[in-house]
Amino acid sequence: MSHEDTSAFTFRYSAITFDCPDPAELARFYGKALGLAVVFSTDDFILLGQEGAPGLGFNRLADYRRPTWPDPSQEKQAHMELGVDDLDAAQARLLALGAIKPDFQPDPDRWRVLLDPAGHPFCVSTLV
């Protein structure tokens, strides 16, 4: 089989993992926000998920540096897009769970940019 022939392989998207200083804190935030349960846990890694769906992991990184979005001095590296029906209600819920709303909002009528407790930017939109 050549290296270009992938017909014998099946790839599944299984999870995305975010580096952070405190996996338990971030797992609590996203678990409550997305209704996901802990499916695996150690002191340094927690995986959230539900049957048949990709998971969301949080990995302790000792020298973690928070993204400084929108300041590019420490890039965001990645961000999640969350689809909602009501922007204002979703924003209020996520802020109550510990998200932070940066002053800069590129298009607040279409989507809101929030920061999770570890500083990762994520977007909430009715377009997703």
C-alpha cells in the first residue's frame, strides 16, 4: 500500500484538547456550558464527552500563558464556535459560569467573543 492510499484507514474526529493551568476548572466551565460529563480524569488531564460525540479535553501545562486576544502578543492559537438561539441569554449564562467578555467585539450583533476561565477566546453565534 502506498503512503497516498488511505482507503484502508478510517479516521474519526474524537476530541480536541486545550492546554490550561487547571484542567478541573476548565472542565467545570465547559461541562456546565455544554452539558458534558467527565468521561476520563487524572490530576493533569480531563476529558468531557457524551455517547457517540467527539470529546473536549483539558491538559495541564505548567508554563501555560493565557492568550491576550485581541492583542497579538500571545496568540489565541485556536478557538471554539458555539451555536446558540439567543445571543444575549447565552452570553449571560456563560458569564455567570465564569466567562469574561472582552471590551473589543468585532461584530456583536452577529456573534460575541468571550474568554473561558483560562483565557481561551471562543465565539457564540446564532449563525453556527
